[in-house]
Amino acid sequence: MKRVILAWSSGKDSAWALHCLRRTPGIEVLGLLTTINEAFDRVAMHAVRRELLERQAEAAGLPLVTVPLPWPCPNGEYERRMEDACARMLAAGVEAVAFGDLFLEDVREYRVKQLARAGLEPLFPLWGQETAELARTMIAAGQRARVTCVDPAKLDRRFAGREFDAGFLAGLPAGVDPCGENGEFHTFVYESPAFVAPVAIRGGEVVERDGFVFADMLPAG
């Protein structure tokens, strides 16, 4: 069995990647790897609260491995902290790191290069899938997510906080990737085939910060 840790953003692609990995023979997922913004104690970029991240990990039945990042975080510092995390994972018996990336070649090349230095194998279980079809497949399979971050330069701010569902996909303007792979939006998954139970949430405040629109998600129940 190949021992794998999954890079976990808290979003729909990560959750679907976990679902796919668990259906792949010869793969054992050992845990979820997440970067945390130290200043806000939230998932980097997706801005999800740590408590909700921990509830996701519990629903997935996997331990959570967090890498704290300063804010702002220079790329050199990011790479140093990730190298340390990779060294610890390698020592713990991890052989590969999986990602939910879909088609961005430069991102894939960067990950391959960095993991090669660390002695870990990269895996891309969703790579190359047509994103409109993939989005519909996720929704049809019962995966549920809310939009937590929108880049208003690419997508109207009114999409922040919305449910990632068929209506959301139908309302996307031309040129916006249905999975948000170009950074148009990010999500928080609260129900998935990869979870044993849903994560109860309720919508919070919507704010604009650092050029992005964030819709806060709060624990419920």
C-alpha cells in the first residue's frame, strides 16, 4: 500500500480527491495536510476557521497535520516551513502527497519540483478532468459546499457565501471556471461522500479584505 497524505484546502476539490483516493486500489490515506494563517487562525486563502477544519477532519476520519504560516508570508518562508513538514512526514512513513489540482501546469510543475527535493511522490487524482462535468458529478454525488472566498476581479462579489450547486454553476459568467481553478472562488465542503456525517454550519459576515471578498462560515449545532 502506498502511504499518502492529502493536501487539504477545506474545499470541494480536496474532498473529492479524498473520495477518489479511497476508491483507488493500493492507496492508504494517512491524513490531511493544511496550511494555517497564524494571524487569523484560519485555513490559508479559504479563510475557514480552525474549528470547522477540525470538524472536517473528524468527519473524514483522518488526523489533521497543520503547517502554520505567518501573515504576510514570503515565498521563501513558505517553502522553508513546507520543507520541514515534508521531512517530518517522510520520517513518519509517508511516501506521497496528493493534491486536488485540475489543470494548472505551472502549479503542478512547482509541486513536483518541491516534492522531488523532499523525497516524496506527487499524486494528482483529479488531473485533466473536464471541470464542468467534474462539478456536476460532485453535486450529483451529494457533495455540498459553500463559497467562502471570491476574487471580485474575476467574479461578482455576490457569489460569496452561496451554495455550490446547480444554480450556482448556471449563474457563472462565461470565462469563469466551474471549479474555480483559476482562483475565481474557493469553497468549504460541509458534506461529502468522503465524510461519515455532515459538518453543521451557518453563514456569517461577508467582508472585503486584501482584494478578496470573504464569506465567514460558523459552526452550528
